[in-house]
Amino acid sequence: MGAGKSDADRRIGRRALLAGGAAAAVGTAVLARGELSHLWWRLPGVEKPRVAGAVDFLGAQWVAASPANYRRADRPDDYAIDRVVIHVTQGGFTSAVKAFEDPDHKAAAHYIVRKDGHITQMIRELDVAFHAGNREYNERSVGIEHEGFVERASSFTDAMYAASARLTAGICKRYGIPVDRQHIIGHVEVPGTDHTDPGRYWDWDRYMGLVRSAKTTKS
Ligand SMILES: [Zn+2]
């Protein structure tokens, strides 16, 4: 179950049950599909409920990052999300997961995409991950790491591009982010960074094409 969706569904389900009665449940569900549930959870001091182990992207596997590597937040209500930042791990998948679990690492991204297309989520999109090295960009973005090395063209596989494009398309849909290079950027494009990822072997034209087609097909 994908959690962005399942969280919302559970929320609706619980409220419907609390309302009681079939008629009330139907009414609540219809309203909740629109603006009501969103407005409800925007009330000051009301944080969105969380389900342990839930993910925001259908098919992602949850592995929790150390809380030292992100800041708990309530996005997109406290910070609007309008960027996706593409990273390369400069190492293997397992060592990237370990680094993000390590409280001394002081950095982590929301997702890591493995060479074979497997996706691990380590931080909820609600929260501010420390991945861009720029506070404002961390607050406004979702960070996606890709297993591999910037100087190695073979790092970037077909399966990786396809899976990452589906992930980014989903993020763009969830937050109404335009699919263009102003909003889907490399770490190298974050103001003030000295990082070079994803580097010259990352095929932006191909990636953006895949994101566009993933966005127009099913969610
Ligand atoms: Zn990076």
C-alpha cells in the first residue's frame, strides 16, 4: 500500500466511522475527497496523523533514517513543496542506507533508488530532509538519491531511470509541481552548493521525457 494515499484513506475511514451511520459516512467521504479534509488538517496545531512504516510512493520500502538527519515538519502545509532534487550517492546502495541511519552523518534524502529500480524511502515527504545543503531548498524540496558515481556512466541504468521517473512524476502530481528543469533540478543547481551530482552522465532529456510520460499515465 502506498502511504500518501493510504494515510488519506485511513483518515477518511476513521472520520467516517466516528461520524457513524451509512448516510453520514457517505457525506463525509464525499466532502473529504474535496477540500474539507485538507482544511481540517490545516487548523493550527493539528498535525497530520502518521502511520508507522507508511511510505508516500506505492512500492517503496520503508527504512527509517536517523531523526538527526531530518527535521520533523508538516509539509506541504507549513512549507510548500515545489522542487525535486536529484542526487547521486557516490557509493553503493547499502552504504547510502547505512549513512542515512547514522545520526552522525548529518544528511539524508527522502528516497534512494537502487540500480535495479528498487526504491527505499527513509524520510516522509512531510518532513524536511537535510540533502541539499541549503535550508530553503531543503524546506521546499523532495530529495532523491541514485546509487552510483557521477563519473561512471554505467551507474545509470534503464531500470533506475524508469523507477526514478515514476517516483518524481508522483511527487509532481501530489504537490502540483510543473515537470520542467526549473522545478526538477540536480544537486549541482542548488544555490551555494559545491556538489556536482548528478553529473554529466545523467541524461536529463531522457529523464524528463520519462517523467512527463509517467505523469500522464496512471498514478
Ligand atoms: Zn547530492
